[in-house]
Amino acid sequence: MKAAVIEEKNNIHLKEVPKPQLKEGEALIKVKYCGICGSDIHVLKGEHPTATFPVIPGHEFVGELVEIKGTGNEEFEIGDYVVAQPFFSCGNCEPCAKGRDNVCQHLCFMGAHTDGGFAEYVKVAVRKMYKIPKDMDLKLAALTEPVAVAVHDVRRSGLRAGETALIIGGGPIGMLIAMVARYAGARRTVISEISDFRRNVAKKFGFDTVNPLDADFDEQISAMTDGKGFDVCFEVSGSKPGVKTAVEKAKITGTVMIIGMTSEPYPVDLSAVFAKELNIQGVRIHSQYNFIGAVELLKNGALNEEFQAMISKVFRIDEVEDAFAFAQVPGDYFKILVEM
Ligand SMILES: [Zn+2]
Ligand SMILES: [Zn+2]
């Protein structure tokens, strides 16, 4: 089969590789679309702390079920369109036993620790696979995984109806969090983002926006929150100023969600954490329950028009190297998909 393989740091090529071999409880998917995620770029640049080479990147895929191994899978038929939570977890360790499979002690994440979806075929765990309707737009279905991240982050934040949210970083994940937070009942959802393009898209969807580089950034935030700050600050930028802002702009008893990937220790003003009795909550990938939440949200369609706006460009499989080159340069786009 054809696959995009990262042989080593900064080296990705389309090449012929053997099709994945299935074990009991696994399924083979013929990939239709796979999205490029920031973490795929981290893997490519050798910045992912635990990725191993060679590896086929990609964990945001949708496709057609072509083979299934094992018994007790009557809900699936060959030819179904499916998505899957893109990791293997043991089901047995303490985090798994708590339903926190996303932080399994033996977590094997597709596209980093094992082969992912930028290939003609990808194998997944049957117990993490979900059917999607035959008439659903498959490009939209390719967003299931990032939407699951947003569902997970909003649910873990404990955000309640009528509360306020600040999202620091208006890329695809930040925007999806804003959409899900508003749907969950946030009365005011503000996106802090330096890109004019991204702020304009956010405004088009009715979100308030701020530019953290504005000289009166603090005054703008203060005016938006009656000087109180936000119930929940979602830090998606993975930047030092972003973390500082999140702690600063969380209201007394507020919550700071740490979502952006950071590769070095960041200084945090712990006296503010103490004085305001803040909750600081890390989040990683998504639990299976929250992945199901994303599947159901996409099937329900309530936010699909907003989600659709996150798909900026679609490359073909033979252009996958160009797609990765494109996605490494910041620009006026959100999500890049590759049609396999
Ligand atoms: Zn991702
Ligand atoms: Zn486990």
C-alpha cells in the first residue's frame, strides 16, 4: 500500500509499505481522509517526546471498514464508514480502570508510537471504532478526533451553563473548544489570537476576540468580564505568555486548562493560584467516553456548519509531502486534510 512515512526527523516520503496485519480484536480501515494535526508536525520535526521512527503519522482519519478480526462485532458490516479513537490502551492499568484510558500507562498513540492514518489502510482496535452514517460528509467526519479533544477539554473543565470562557490560541483546537464551550452553555466565549485571519473567522461565528499583542489587552479583558476574569481559561497556544495570561485572567476560584503542548518547564505564578484558589487541570487526548460524545455531536449536526469552516484545504495522497510542507508554515488556514 501507499503510505507517508517519516523515516527520521524532517524526512517524510510517500512510499510502498506492507499492509498492516491484524491481530484478534483489530480492524482494517481503507482511509478516505486524514487531517494534519499540530502533533503530526511535532513528530516530523523530532519534537515529540516519545515518538519512534520510522512511523506513518496521522490520527485524524475516517474510512471504510474492509476487514475485522475476531468475534462479537455484529454491529459492524464490511463497507461501513467508521472513525476510531486513535490509540491502543491496555484496559487493565489503574488509569484504564478509572475510565482514563487516554492516560493509560501503556498508551500506544497512532502516528507517534505506532502507524497512523496517512496511508491507504490503517488498523485500529475494534473496541475503539464507531460507525458513522453513510450519508455523512466524510471530510467533516475526519474532524471527529479534534472535536473529541474539544469535548474532552470542555467536559474536564467543569464549565457550567452561564459561565465565561477564555480560549488562548485560535487555531483549529482553540476554535473547536470555543464552539463546544458555547454549545455547553458558556454565556461569553472569548478567543485570544494574534492572527487577523483567525480572529475574523471567530468574529464571523459570533465570538468575541482579543489580540494579546494589543497595548490595551488587559483593559479589553477587564471590560469583557466586569474586572472579574473568566470562569475557565483554556490555554491552547502552548506558549509561555499564554500560560501567564491563563493564570492571570482566571477569576477567583476559576479553572485553568492546560491543553497546548509544552516541551520545557514554564514558570507559573503560584501565588495567584494560591490567592485565587485556582484549579489547574491538564488534559491529554480524550477519554473514550468523550470520543463517543464527539461522534454523537457530529451525527446530531448541531455544530456541523461551524465545524465545516475549520476545513481549509484538501490535498491528494500523491501531494502528501506538499501538504506537510504547507502545514509547517503558519498562514491563513485552519485544518489541512489529505484525501487518500
Ligand atoms: Zn490531533
Ligand atoms: Zn491501561
